[in-house]
Amino acid sequence: MNSIHSNAQIGEGTTVGAFSVIEENVQIGTNCWIGPNVTIMNGARIGNNCRVFPGAVISAVPQDLKYDGEDTLAEIGSNTTIRECVTINKGTTDRNTTKVGDNCLLMAYVHVAHDTFVGNNCIIANSANIAGHVDIEDWVIIEGVVAIQQFVTIGQHAFIGGGSHVRKNVPPFIKAAREPLSYVGVNSIGLRRRGFENEVVTSIEDIYRALYVHSNNITQAVKAAEMELPSSKSKDLILNFIRNSDKGIIRGPF
């Protein structure tokens, strides 16, 4: 037996397992599978074709002492899978929403805190803990037992090695590992799997070679890359990411 509030909106073809609780002010799309013993609380918005496994808690109030009962949301896109015991807290007045995008996989025991935005096509492995106000851009892969500090940004197509502590921004297209977290190369295999042409991957490698390998001073390296490397969308994206990283970016390989 489950408990579904009469005001909850549940789309056609969606099934809800035994002993699950769905509160009021919840919207769930079509053809979802909500497993047994799931708790979906006030303010949840779940897209179509999602799967939510036992023990998950979606849209619980933030673990933020400043939260005072404001009407906020936790949004999950379509075609996303939420595995066992994942917790996704709703937002606070900072952003009003916590978001997980389309086509994501959040493995067991992942925690997504208030006002964090996870992009599309992301994979977050078991027991990763993501603090509040974090931005994770599209196509990011985060391995297991990673801890991400609040207000950090992880750029698109980045790969974070297991057990890492993420305290600074991680630029797009790279692999990051070690302690303290460091650049360990371009995510070239992932980029090629997603259809990036070889010459584009090579140009990205050239940019990061200039930034991280040929220079220990990132400010000077950005200026050099700006002037000496060929123009490209990838270069603009990378350099703009670094310029806008008020918290700084992760260290180089040495």
C-alpha cells in the first residue's frame, strides 16, 4: 500500500510501487516507474520516462539552517534514473530550485544538495556528495565517493576520478584526479565517443598543454593562449570559463 496525495499530478502510464509516499504539489510525467519505498515530497517536478529506485528521497527540505519553509522546487528532467537511497533536496531562496537534467544517471547514495544544477547526460556514481549551489554542466562523469564543495562549477564533458575532493572549479573537457585535485589530461576518449572530430580533440589538447604544461602561471598562460593559438569555439569556451572562475581552477599536473 502506498500514500499518494489527492493533489499530486501523475502522468499516464506511470506506476508507483508499494509503500511509496507522494505528497501534494508534486508533478510526475508520463511512463515513469516509481519503485517501492520512495519518498517524493512537496515541490518535486519529475519529467517523463524516469525511474526512481527504492529508498530515494526527492525534494526534502534543504539541510540549510537559513531555510524557513519557502515554496521551492526540486526538478528532474526526462529519461533520468535515480538509484537506491539517492537524496535530492529542494532549493532555497538563492535559486529557488535544485535541478537534475535529462538523460542522467545518479547511482546509489548520491546526495544533491539545495540549489545545485546538474546538466543533461551526466553520470554521477555511488556515494558522491554534492554540496549546495554547485553547477555541473552537460556530459560530466563523476566517479564514486567524490565530495564537491559548495559554489563549485564543473565544466562540460569533464571527468572526475573516484574519491576526489573538488574544492575549485574544474574546466571543461578535462580529466581530474589526485589529491589535491589536479589536471591529469583531456577527456579525449569521452569526447571521441560523443562525436568530437579528431582535429577538435587535438586542438583542445593543445589549449590545455599551453595552460597547464607549458606554464605555471595561469593568468599568463591564458594571455598566451589567447594570442598564439588558433581561434575556435572550444578555445573561447575554455578561456571564458577560466576568466569567470572567481574561486580559481584546479591545479596543474606538477
